[in-house]
Amino acid sequence: MFKKRISIEQVEEGKELCPKFDEKGLIPVITTDFKTGEILMHGFMNEEAFKKTIETREAHYFSRSRNSVWHKGETSGWVQKVKFIRIDDDQDSVWISVDIGDGASCHVGYYSCFYRSIPLDRDISNIELKFEEKEKSFDPEEVYKGQPNPTKL
Amino acid sequence: MFKKRISIEQVEEGKELCPKFDEKGLIPVITTDFKTGEILMHGFMNEEAFKKTIETREAHYFSRSRNSVWHKGETSGWVQKVKFIRIDDDQDSVWISVDIGDGASCHVGYYSCFYRSIPLDRDISNIELKFEEKEKSFDPEEVYKGQPNPTKL
């Protein structure tokens, strides 16, 4: 499914899909909501996850905390149905647009993982993040009960 | 400007900015166009680039090909004026929304770096990328003349 990277022209101007995975075998992925255009999350895929995403049209990622391919929604039920996939100029990052129905995408319980902003109009020597979502979409304790939190310090 | 990461609660539910840089000192960045909401590019920042972006409200990245902080637009003139910055749940990726005026953001000459899609309704054993932008926004030979192409094979 993936072609060998041979030339810069092939990679940038061509029609061959020849993604570049980094030294850990991963490629960064941006996921947006097809309906709202909002950014839902940022993740990574390995070769297997990328292929499975194309084959099944459901988003698969590589979980760095679990060190395995992860079919998004397998626990929460909020599978991400892929509406389109784009790849960037040098084919080392991917953008997928997904339909999550009435679901959410953040393990903390918010709709988007990007629920906090950095205020730029205040004293930047003492930044206080601002919450951009008023409340959580779901209770993560209930949805992910018994599962370890993926966040690493 | 950046706080030490102490607890999962602090990172996920708190108001302290405590970004996680990877083992290379980088954090992935998604850049969208403030006016259209379109994804323009995916890049990385190191600590210095992230701080400069907040301080100057102009996007700075870390160029992996040049191994240095890179003030986007310093060659092309299309500086990215930062309209907002968001950070994700575990604070290991950043989303910036920028104003590029009438400019473009892709070194190949397109408006967005994500100018090609992977068709999902065809034979996936023989993928042919589809160009989503009809033509380039500018001539990269002219704008970046004499500079090495950043794409790596």
C-alpha cells in the first residue's frame, strides 16, 4: 500500500503514497471533526495503524503508553468514522477528518482534547490556562473504569 | 514560563502550562488558518520556539532539517500572526491558529501543506493521491531561491 520514497519530486509533487515514519516507526496524525471542522486530537500511527485506518475507514492509532495499535472507540464506543484523509507535502504527517456522531474524543471527558487555551493578552510571565469548554461531555470514570490513565508525566 | 509536571491532575485538569517535550526536546504543533479554519501545516517546536511564539505572537518552529529555531515567514515574508494557542489534555501537543494575510504556508507553493488526499472510495491496493488544490499559490523557485529543500527522503 505504501511506496518506497525515491525522490523529492515523487514525495512532494507525485501521486504515490509514500509516508515517512520516524525512527520509532510513527507518523503524527491530526484528527478533526468532519461536522464542525474542530481539531479533536493529535496522535500517532505506525504502519499497521495507518493501513488499518485506510482499510476499515475507522481511525486506528498507535498508543505510545500501551505500545500497541489502538482502535479508537473500542472502550468508549465512540469509533471515528473516517470521512477523508490528507497527507502533507513531505508525507511525514497525516490529517484525518472523522465522524464521531454524538460522541467525544478526549479521555479526560471533553469533546476535544484541546479544551484549554493560553491567554495571549495577559501577563505571559504568569500564564493561567483558560478552559474553552464549559463542561465535560462525559464522565471518564464511568466510561474508562478500571483502565489506566494514558497521560505520562 | 513553563511549569514542572507534577501530577496527572495538574496536567489534565489544571491551569498551569506544563508542556511535555519529547526526548528530542520537541512538541508537535498543528497550525490552522484563523480565517478559514483549514489546517495549514504540522510542525514541531522546541522550548525556545514555543516561548518565542508566545512572547512575539508570531509562529516560531524548530526546523528538524536545519536543526534550529525557525521564524516562519522570515524568507517568504508570510509571517504567521498568532490568534490563539491551545494545548491538549496531556500537554504534549499544541494547536495554533494564525493569520497569514493573503499568504500561503507550504514550501512547495500551495496554500496548505495538506494539498493531497488519499481516495477512500477506490482500490486501496493501488492508491493514487488526489490533488485538492487546483494550483499553487506561489512559485517556490522564486520565493525560496537558492535555499535547500527541507524535505528529507
